[in-house]
Amino acid sequence: MTFSEITQVLNDQFGIDSFSVVNQKISQPIIQIQANQLLELCQFLASDERLFFDYLACITGIDNGSTAHTMEVIYHLTSIPYEHNLALKVIVERPTDGLLPKVPSVSHIWRTADWHERETYDLIGIFFENHPDLRRILLPNDWDGHPLRKDYQEQEFYHGIKVIY
């Protein structure tokens, strides 16, 4: 199925205003959606027999910095039997009050999302609502901050051990 055929199926199901095409001239075309559309769209992509996106290969978190005031979550999807790819991009506002931006968890749709969401939470600081076990996966539980954020301040010491050289 081509990208235009995939977007036509999505237009028929959700309407033309549900998403925007970001880039279709790459091997994994990208469409952008709102965070509140994520669950319904992902469930459809995984279960519709014409699309059958059965594999979530990766979730990428991006901090666009305080100037852009946004963060992104990109979902890299593949249909193994149909051999087509798609990426979904969700852009959320970067809170200024110290809270974490929120995106719904898709771990109940694709099991691989469990660890990918935990990694994104750990390193970027995006909170995945209704995740079954959202806790750090790479850093210690008591680590301060999220090291891939643009405004991350490195700790000089961790439990008395110097971490900055």
C-alpha cells in the first residue's frame, strides 16, 4: 500500500482535518496528529486489516528547546506482512511550570511501547498517561532531571561520586 493510499484510508476514517502530512518523500513517511487523537488512530492502524501496522519499531522523543517551546514524540510503525512504514508525530507544549508534558501511552496496543515510553520518559521527560509501569529504565530512580533535555543541568555529584569531569 502506498503512502497516498494509507492517508486516503485515514481520511475516510477520521476526516481530512485529523492529521497533516509532514514528509512523504522518505522511506518512512510522517504524518502529524494531536496527542488527543493518538489512541484512536493507533488502535485503528494496528487493527484495520488493510493497514495492519503490527510493529512499533521505535519511539523517538525530541526536545525542541525553550525557544520553540515544544517537544515531539515520533512513533515509527511497520506493517510486517504488508511491508509498509509510517511515522506518527505528536507535538506537545513544553511546560514552563516544571511539570512534564503528557502523551497517552500506546503500550496496550503495541507491547514494545512499554520500554520505548520508559526510555523517552527517562531521558526526555515526557509523561505517558496510563503506562502500566512508568519509571526510569536507564538512570537510577533518584536521578535528578532528564539528560536529553536542552535545559538539563548536569549534577556535579551523585551519592558522593563526582559525575562531571
